[in-house]
Amino acid sequence: MLDGSGTTVMDHAPGGAPALSTHVTSDMQCAIDMLLVESAGHLQAGRADGCKLRRRAAAVAPPFLTVGGALFNREPSCEWRPRMRKRIMPGQHQMPVPEPDWRDVEGLADVEITSEDSDYPIESALSTGRGPGWRAAYPGTQAIRLLFAHPQRLQLIRLSFVEPHIERTQEYVLRWSGDGGQSFQEIVRQQWNFSPDGTTNETEDHHINLSNVTTLELTIVPDISGGKAIASLAKLRIA
């Protein structure tokens, strides 16, 4: 037989008889199968990788075939593969959801806070990059206000909280103002149970449709039971 460079390759079995060659290309094997078919009296129609095969029954086929002085395995390399019509069913796969176009809060608003741990500044929670987030300087209720330089239209507010150490029930209230903080309207009031052995993270997306927002206020009660928990905020994003 021929190898990839066009050289004839012959192997020999014990006793000097030529051994079966195993280096056969798919095209060559298909040609061999056709020769087998022509020499057989028992025909069977089929199709394999675009080659129409007629195979002789295995019971009467020789174990190998001699072609041009080389021995080849008679077993066909082309498998029977019926044509199959197939298509992807609609609605059975999920496309990646693009990240919202988050606003640059630091460039849009001044920030007011009731307190701040110097190691956890509010910029860390408002920036679109990574950071430890904001944390208050002392226990109890805390507030964060964004005072926009120009009225904003808001469609999405994302809040993220992390509490891996203390079991507590937190409540937060999100409000907005269109008159510079003289009056406020509530967007949402929500409670969440944190547990070190259970839920340690909370992320909420609030979809809204607000125009002319001049002030956005977040009030956090870290523990509604009145404990000594300290309020914190991992992320605040607006879009």
C-alpha cells in the first residue's frame, strides 16, 4: 500500500505471510470496499459518507484483499449513515444578556452619606469597577443620597449587599425626588434575611421609568431587631 508520501508500505505476519495493513485512507478504503462488492455475489445497498457501498455478507467475504501486491483489511471504514433532517428548536436556548449601560454616578451627582468607614468609602460602591463597597462608621440606620447636577431619566437601579458573618434581617427603602429633595416618592421597601450558613448575598434589579430625577435616596436599616449590625452596600448602579 502507499503511505502519505507515496511510498509502498508492506508489513509481514509471522511465518513470512504479509500482515494486514492498518494505514489506509478513507478514500482508498471505500475503493477497496467497492472491489469487494464487485467480487461478491451477495449485494446490499447502502450509503456511507457520500459513498454508495454494496457490501458482501461477512460470512462469505475473505479476511483481507490483495490489491497490487498489498494486503488490505476488508472491513469497511465507511459507516452506514442515513440522511437526517434536523433543526434547532426555537426558544430552547438562552442568549447571553448584555450588561446594561451603567451611568457614571461620580460624574453625574454629588453624594451625601450619614457616615463612612474610611476603609470602605462610598466611591467603592458607586464605581463600575471592583472594590470592597461602602460601610458605615457605626451601627444603626444609614442613608445615602445622590444629588444629580442635572435631572436624570432612570430605568434601572441595581443594589447589591453582602453579609457573610451575622444573621440579621435588613430593610432598605429606595425613594426619589423631582424637586431637589423637597418631597420624595417611594420606589420600593424591601426586607432580606442574611445568614452565614444560608444566604450571604442579595442583588436586586429595580426596573423603573422615572423622568426628571434630581435626587435618589437609599435608607438602610441593617437589623430591624435593633442589633449592633453595621450597614453596608456592595454596589449601587443606575441606568
